[in-house]
Amino acid sequence: MLGRNIFGPALLYEKSSAAARKTNFHVGGGVGYIWDHDSRIPTLPLFLGAHTGRTHNKFEYGIAGFVPLKDYINVQVNEGLGTYTKDYIIPVTLYFGFKHYPKNNNGLFYHVNLQPLFTHQIMLPVLPSVGVGIGYSFSKTKE
């Protein structure tokens, strides 16, 4: 929720390298949606990152974004030549946080990330945001 999709819930698939290594790379994508006032905008969230640590508790970091499937979160901008519509949230962010894997790498895991939301606003170009997620690992890697 409000994690890799940046601004709404998503169902994601993540592929990671072996969890027994100190640094593991992961890549993923999925389907989700974001809220734009009273409507939901479908998205395709994508992410690329890594997690570092020798235990089942890892430091996680990477880049995430989404591809909106129609216009999203628009604001009216008034300039000298007229009024036009501009997207409010830039659909790419960095994330860093904590990820916990089950002991045998097979079972429920969770993660919590800090990720800034970048905007087109001069007064508030970055909004703080927290992303959380829960998932199931199908890996049977032995450590």
C-alpha cells in the first residue's frame, strides 16, 4: 500500500537473487491504481533495487515508478499565456528502508520504506511518504 506504486495499492511480483548473499538485487512489476480525486487510475508499477544484509533483516533501496494508463492527478496551472493542466506527482521515486524475510526464505515477508514524492510545485517540491508491503516468498534457498 503506497509503496512501489507510489500513490496507491498494487499487486506486485518481485524476482530476487539468492537471499543467502549479502547483497541481493530485485526487480519487479505489477498492476495497481492511484486515486485522482473521485476516480481510480489504473497503473503498471515497476521497480529495480537491492537489499543488503547477512541476516533475514535487510536494508532495502532502489528506484520505483509507475506507468499511468490515463491522465492522473492533474492541477490547473495559471501562467501569463493562459491556463493549462499539469501532472502533479512525478511518477518516479527512490526508496530506502527495511525488509524482513522468513528464516527459511519461504513464507511471509514484509517491508517498510521511506520514499519522497517529487512534485511540480515550487513551494513544496518533495512530499515525504512511507510505503509498506507484505508478501509471500516462494524461495526454498538454504543458507
